[in-house]
Amino acid sequence: MASKKRRRDRKHFPPPGTPPGTLSVYPGVEALPAPKLRLIDYDGTNFSDKSDVDVPTCAAALADPTVSWVHVQGRVTPEQLNALGERFHLHPLAMEDVLNSVQRPKSDVFDSEFFAVLALPRISEATGEELSANQKARRVSGHSVLSIEQVSIFLGKNYVVSFHEGDEDPFGPVRSRIAPEASKFRQHGADYLFYSLVDLVVDLGFPVLEDLGDDIDDLEGSITTKPDSALLHRIHQLKRQLVLLRRHLWPQREVLGAVLRDDRGFFHPETRVYLRDCYDHSVQMMDLVETYREMASNLLDVYLSSVSNRLNEAMRFLTVISTIFIPLSFLVGVYGMNFEHMPELKWAWGYPAVWVVIVVSAGSMLYFFKRRGWM
């Protein structure tokens, strides 16, 4: 009944019939942090980094021949996104995907821009707080949470506009590479900046896979020593995490393939070399996910085998005990009968003799079972 009620309460969003490109926020995302805009301008000799800027300041940077990178950290409002879209000529359909950040990885080519949606996997410690609406999350091993965060990136002629909802900005390493005066990063254009952001998003998936691999190793060791129902729950949770990763990382590989097949001139030939390396990393990550999925399925088989072996051992022990007590039950059953004329009933040593027979019988059977390896 509860599942039927959830299905009745579930509503499609945006509602059917909504015009394409409508900028409206999914319900339940009001708790996300307010957006912060950061502008970085650079070329071979100049570099500037401005935090907490407004949309007009970002738009003014387009007049310069430098490469401009606008990063929006936090949940952007429809009004701010509209303002950015007007200044940077962002396509309405792409802006809708940015605002309603529950998209699968994808790429689109418009008249003057290349748009990509990427999946950023993260693992964090579990808390009692609700996760944001743009995070598809599951508990890992009962101690941490795997979440998939959306990163949206626009590439234009001399600018990059990136969006990421959440508290933590993932692109600090890229800024640290641009800042040094002698950085070779500044010798490249906006397409190389786009590659660097994509490459960082892809590479951040490897630590997540390492954590999942450690979970698999821990589970394997625990299953062979003491399998219980809690381990079975952890195995199922781990399998869900791997399914979640595969559902987002598989289309992400296709996004990188679409980038490599671009024939509109968004990416220079020298940048394509780096993009091929990024594509190789994505393929390697998918291979790891498939390997871990197979290992997780094997863990379930190992768990069932371990439980079956423990049950067999318990049954074997109980069978041995039952077998030992069969002749003993026979002896005490015979001498427990209430017949008046029984030869041994009047014998003074009858009671000790019965105990001797019982002990010798049980000891002989235990010795026999031990010799045969049944105990």
C-alpha cells in the first residue's frame, strides 16, 4: 500500500505540456547554497581572478581578447541564469538542463557554443541531513554516501561558463595551474580550458572507485570469516552504487566521444590529443566499474556458499552428536523398561557396568569419526 501511495504522490517535473526551455526549479532544492560567480581572465601575459562578481562584470570580459572563465558555484536562480544566457548567448534548452540538474551526461552543439553535461561522483561521510535534489545518493557500506553531482560546461569562442551545485568547488586544481606566470596553460585557448575541466571531472571518479574497491576487499575478508545478514545488506548496497556509477559514467564516455567527433571547429587539433587521453581515462573507469560489478556479484555467491558451508558444518556436528546418542538411548531404553524379570536388574554391578558400556561406546564412535575426518 505504501508503494502505491508513493506512485500516486509522484509528479512529473516539469509538468507535461511545459514549453521547451522553460526555466523552473525542481521542488526540494531550496536548501542548496546561494550561487557565487567567479571570473578568471588570462592570456599569455595577463591573469586576473575575481571572486563574487556580478553578471555585468562577467559579460564585460567578453570584450577583451583574453580567455574568460566564468564559474557559477551553487544553485543558480532562473533570473541569474537568464542574465548569463543573454550576455553569453546560451541556448534556452541548455539553460533548462543547467537549472534542472538531474540530467544524464550529454553533449549538444549549438550555433556558437558547445555544451556538455558531466557526472561528478563523490563519496562523503553519512549524515542525517537530506542530500540536495541534484545528487542521486546511496549509502555505501553503511558508513558513507555516494552522490552524483552534475557539472555543466559551455564552450564559446573565447570563453567557458561552468556550473556546479554544492558547497565544495571542484575546480581549484585547474585554477592553480593557470595562476603561475610561467604556466604553459595560458598559451592555449578556451578549448584547452574546457578539456582541463572535463579531465578533472573524469579523474575525480578514480578515488571513488578506489574506495569502492576497498569496500569489496573488506567485504570479501568479512564474508570468509563471519557471514551474516548485515554483510548481505552491504553487498546489495555496493551493487546499487556500481549500478548508479555505470548509469552515469557510460553516457559520459559517449560525451567524450562526441567531443572527439566535433567537426564545427570548437577544438583545435593539439587539444584533441589531450581529449583522446581523457577519453581513454573514461574507458578505463568503465572497465573498472564492470570489473567491480562482477566482483560484487561474485561476493554474493561467496556469501551464499559461506552460509551454506557453515550450515553444513553445523548439520554435520549435530549429526555426529545424534549418532553417538543412538546406542546410548537404546541402552537406557532397554534398562528403563518395567519388566519384573530382567537378568541384570538384581546385579550389584549392573549400574556401573551400564555406564562403562555407555562411555566405551561413545568414546569408540568419537575415535572412529575422528579417524574418518568427519569431525
